[in-house]
Amino acid sequence: MANYRIAPSILSANFAKLGEEVSAVIDSGADFIHFDVMDNHYVPNLTIGPLVCEAIRPVTDAIIDVHLMVEPVDRIVPDFAKAGANIISFHPEATRHIDRTIGLIKEQGCMAGLVFNPATPLNYLDHVLDKLDLVLIMSVNPGFGGQKFIPEALPKLREVRRRIDESGRSILLEIDGGVKVDNIAEIARAGADTFVAGSAIYSAGKDSDPHRYDTILSAL
Ligand code: DX5
Ligand code: ZN
């Protein structure tokens, strides 16, 4: 099996017991925690920020994979770095100077990721792929968990896989949105190696079921 990883998104976790929800997936073997940050401006929803990242940092040594759906981006980057984020990804439309934002994330000691919405062209990669640690392809429009997978993400994944392989660099290729037991194998065949899964693992408001992590992993 290739080197695949599941990144459970705590967006769908039970926030009243967030520490336990994080530990539950870590105990199941997760080595990434996907952390969705929404600002009610770039996306029409409002979630969690650096204080919550800081609060979960002592709960785990896993990679905290921060997905910023905020505009502007730069102002909040140092706060997440201080809060213990390992990866910080952002949307190119949300910042004025993409190259500068990537540089800022790296200066702060984090890995940098660029995120592509379903209708965002991949051209941005022409100029910055060599500086990235992760490319994230959105397979839903950002803002909410529990949406349906948009299949146009598959050819996009294939194209980014090709570009990454051609670059010869080790860059993670992550997919986010609507990843389920019944489509994860096909998504992997299109080239993803890192799979965000929110509602497939957590059921908001209810205690998590550790078997859900194993189930989705075994579908790969
Ligand atoms: C959506 C978020 C996703 C979301 C995925 O804007 O970026 O990470 O939590 O949730 P599911 O897996 O339920 O589609
Ligand atoms: Zn996300």
C-alpha cells in the first residue's frame, strides 16, 4: 500500500468534548488532525481559531493541518504558528501576494499548502509549486462539512499528481470534501495521498466511534 494518510477534520467533532474527540482518532492511528478555520467572510461560516489550536496542541503529537478559509491570510499566520500548527494552507484568492504568504508561513517554521476550490484554476502552481509542501484540492465548495463530493476534482488530482511527480519534490497531495468509504479508493487512484474526512469519521454532537476511522482507512 502506498503511503496514505487520513486527516480527520474536527469540524464535525463534538466540540463539547474536543480533547477526547482528538484523542479518539489518534488512538485509532491518525497522524494528522485537519483544523478548519472559517471567518464568515471568505466563507459563509464561522469556526475555530488559534486559541482552540493551542488548546488541542498538548493533547497530541500529531501533525495539526490548519486549513485557513479566511481573508486576509497573513495577519493570522503567526498566531497559528505560535499555537502549534504544523501545516498552514490557504486559498490563493484570499491573499494579495501568494508568494509572500508562502514565505511567511515558512519563516514561521510551518509547512505551506495551497488550496484550490472546485473552480480555481491550477495555474497558480506554475509559479510556486517548488515552494509548497502540500497541495489541497477541494472536492466541495468550502464552508461546510457533510457536502457531496464533486467528481470534477478527480481530473484535477491527476493533473496535480503529474506536476508533483515531474517536480521530483516530496509534496503532499490532499483532498478535502465528501470523502467516504465508497469513493476513497477511486480518489487514491487519481493521485491523492492525504484524505480529509470529517462527517465520515465524526458525527457532530455525538461521541465519536473509533471504528469509523478504521473503516475508512481499510477502504483505501
Ligand atoms: C469544508 C472543510 C472540510 C470539511 C470536510 O470547507 O474544508 O475540511 O470538514 O467535511 P466532510 O468530510 O464532511 O465533507
Ligand atoms: Zn478543510
